[in-house]
Amino acid sequence: MAEKLTLAPTKMTNEDWQPLRDLGFADEGLLEVAYLISIFNFFPRMADGLGLTPDPMLLEAAATGIPLKREI
């Protein structure tokens, strides 16, 4: 469902949302899910469009699996 909402949002149907309804999601919950999926699509596109690049420390953490540590 998230993939379809990302790649073909105009093709979404009620049937695409039914599995979440079967889990007990109401319309408000479906709206929140759609919002979160949209936000996760929006931020990388904005960053790419603006030419932003990740901080080198973040890239290293992603490559090694060692979490970032905050200086106190």
C-alpha cells in the first residue's frame, strides 16, 4: 500500500486501504498513515532538489551500523 501510494497515488482505491481497516484503523488513522507516507516521500525529494548532502558522520554511521553519539 505504501509503495502504491508513493508510485501511483492516483490509482489508490478503497481496496488498498482495506487491510488497515481490517486491523481496526478508522478513517482518521488511514489519514495519518497517508500523511506519514507522504512526509517520508517529501523530505528526501526536497533535500535532493536543494542539493543537500548528508553529514559525513551520518554516512559513516549508516555504513558501519555504529550509532551516532551526542557530545554532552
